[in-house]
Amino acid sequence: MKHRGSCHCGKVAIEFESDIQGGLSCNCSICSRSGAVLAFLPRDAVKVTAAPDAQTTYTFNKHVIQHKFCKTCGIKVIGEGVDPKGSQITAINLRCVEGLDLDKLPIQHFNGRAL
């Protein structure tokens, strides 16, 4: 199924094709504060549309995940990193995906605080 999403102001948009089976809720310091529910896809499977200066990147702790935020509205649409197998991935904030009912998806809880 094809999905679209965006930040609140629409300056950062995403498009991807996936059968979303569920989401991940992490309790690390940034995810617990932002309330993101994540799904992970190969980086080349997600099309991000944004002006070159529309996003800003924030990294912390081990600096392995690039958290991407809209500079205008502050919403985190995606994060980028590398999975345990070395593949480049994009973490999509499912709360930014249009028409997706998170209440109907199983949510896995991840203890990011322990890392």
C-alpha cells in the first residue's frame, strides 16, 4: 500500500510503499519526549520531499541516529541510521502518516533507555 505523510506545516513530506504491520514505541530520552511511533524501512524505499534547508538534524549519545526535524514546525518526520546488519534505514514517525489508525496496529515497546 502506498502511504504519504508530512510534518505539521507540510514543508517536509514523505512517500513510501509498505504494508505497515505495526509500530515501535521507544522510551529513550528523545522518543519519550517526542511521542514518535516508528516503522523502519530501507532508506531507498522512502522518498523525502523537502527544500534543502527545510530540515535540521539532531544527534545525541552515540551519534548513530540522525533525527530529522522540520525547521519551521519542529515535527520529527523521519530518522536515519544503520541497522544491526549494516543496512541504511529510515525510521518513519507513523504519527505523520496520513489516514493511519495507530489504534489498530500492534505497538512493540522498546527499552531504549537501557542502551
